[in-house]
Amino acid sequence: MKKLTQREEMAYSTIARFEVELEQAKVGVWIKCSDRLPEYNQNVLVCFETVLKTQQITTAELNHQKRCSDPASTDFDEIWYVTVGRGHKIKPTHWQPLPAPPTE
């Protein structure tokens, strides 16, 4: 078997990564938050564990918030906010894109 060049290995690695991302972008596929996060301010479906240790599904947005009031600070925390109801903070384990709205 022929040994791949560094350029060929990088190309195969890039293709494999894109195939995984394409598969994960499909609606209905849960993505672990530890693997990848959605874009900021994108409304997505999330799954999180409640204080009673049950799983719950809702919609939420990932935002970033400064850790301190210093305008020069570049330290941010990533915070999820529920987009339905009171907008409380949650810590999801998984997320997925929302399906397209109905056309009829």
C-alpha cells in the first residue's frame, strides 16, 4: 500500500471532518455540547438535565457575557438562555438545529 503524502493525509482528514459535520448538521441528530457548539445567538433545540435528574428538551440560544465590567476585558463566559418562557439559564448536554417551519 502506497504511503500517503502529508498533503494527502490533510485532505483526507479535512474530508472526514466535513463528512462528520455534514452528518451532524442534519435535523434530528443530537450533537454533544462537549464536541461542538452552535453559533452564538442561534436558536436551537437543546436537551438538559433538571435538578430532579430528568432530561428535558427546549429551545435555547448560546450567548457570551463578559466576566467582569472592565471594558478592556476579553474574558467571556458562554451562557445558554432558554428562548421560550422566562429566559432562564440552563446547561445543556446536547443540541441540534431546529427543523424548517412548515410550508402549508
